[in-house]
Amino acid sequence: MKQIKVYGPGCQRCDTTAEMVRGAAEKLGIAVEVEKVTDARSIAMAGVMSTPGISIDGKLVHAGGLPDPAKLDGWLTA
């Protein structure tokens, strides 16, 4: 199971990003656990300078804006 964190203050873009991750994982048949991180200090400690950010299994793969669906699929299957 992949551990995914979505970093952001809880805005609509962050919620949409979390749903995109869940949808892509379901489409690809990949088991994921999605955690939303809203604490500003934790977001900064993860190296996210622009939200939403995404980390997969501890590696930051995206920051700022909604992720490209094709790239999201690639990150999940890597």
C-alpha cells in the first residue's frame, strides 16, 4: 500500500487533489492510504513552498496547483 500525503491548508484545490489521487489509484488498481496534512509547520518541514503538495512513500513529487493526471498516474505506478 502506498502512503500518500496531500499538503495544504484545507482549500478546495487541496480537497480536489486528494480526490484526484484516490480516483487515479482506484483506476490503476493501486491500494493507497491518503493523509491530508494541514498544519503549516508540517507543510513547511516537508519542503512544500506552494500548495497543494503531494508526497508518495515519503518522496515529495508535486507542489503548487492541481497535478497533471498523466503525471499523477506515473507517480503512482513508479
